[in-house]
Amino acid sequence: MTDDENRVVGLLLAAGGGRRLGGHPKALLTHRGRPLVEHAARVLHAGGCAGVHVVLGARADEVRARAALPDCVLVDNPDWEQGMGSSLRAGLDSLAGTGAGAALVLLVDQPGIGPEAVARVRGAYRSPRSLVSAAYDGVRGHPVLFGAAHWAAIAATATGDRGARAYLKEHADRVERVECGDIAQAYDIDTEADLTHLE
């Protein structure tokens, strides 16, 4: 593999409008005194990703103004209201031409996933044909790693809020699961009740 093909770039999906949180974008929720998007981007950097692309949508200008995202490529998704699939497509499009071997995808609303889980999933990367998923007691979860050889097919099937779910299901026999239940918690911040997970 070339040096570029050895590069795993972090891809942070942070465009959602927080419909079930009263329209408050998850990227702007406060965690440890800073916007959640900032925390998640730091997790990807600390987990060993060679660069981080952050997909923004809802109130993107406010996210840019409030969050410190140095060394990140900020990607606008004008179609963010169509769901996570559109953000995944926008993020993968932003990686086209970079020569990177894989994208390691993290969702902004999972603060229980830290650098250790990112590093463990990233460590399972072998080639641009790799498909890797974190697992929690054997159940597939995030983060997930998509080798570049899969990007076009994933983008073609990423619709609505399903993201890459259909593609991963179709290729389940090729997905390497990396157990992360001992080092991370895969809860989502989806509703007002979930806000108790934030610090």
C-alpha cells in the first residue's frame, strides 16, 4: 500500500437538527464545557485518525462560530434534513481525491465512545477493502471503518436515516467486528432524557 492508502481519516457526522431535542442541534449541546462536536472531533484525532472531516448541517454557521475545530475539514451538507444518509454521502464525497485508504465514521451524539474505541477500530484496518465495526457484546455499533474501495457503493445506498446500515447488512460476512464494550458505551443523545449522559 502507498502512504496515502495507509491513512485512515476520521469522518464525524454532526449535521442533524435534533428534532427530538426540540430542534436543538446535537453538535451544539454542551459536554464538559464545550460544544459536543468539538469533543467528538478531539476523540477522532486522539484515536489516531490522520485528519478529521466534520459534516455540518443544522445551524452550521453557529457551529463554526462556537466550536474550536482546528485541523478539521468542515463539510457543509445542504441536504441535512434528508437524514444521516445525506451526511454520509457528503462526507465520503469530501474524501474523494484525498487518496486516503479508509474513513472511520463517528456520530456526534455518542460521547460515551472515546479515543480508545476509535484506536481499536482503526487498528483493525488492513487495506482499502477493509470493513470494520465496533461491537458491544457482539452487537454491531459505532464507530465503523469503511475502506475506500467501498465508498462509492456505500454512497449509492445511503438514504434517509439509515446511513450505511443496508450496505453493512448486505456484506455482514465481510465486516470485522472489534469488541469495544469494555472501553466504551454506545448510547445516543436522542431525547431530553438522554441529556443526563452529558457532563
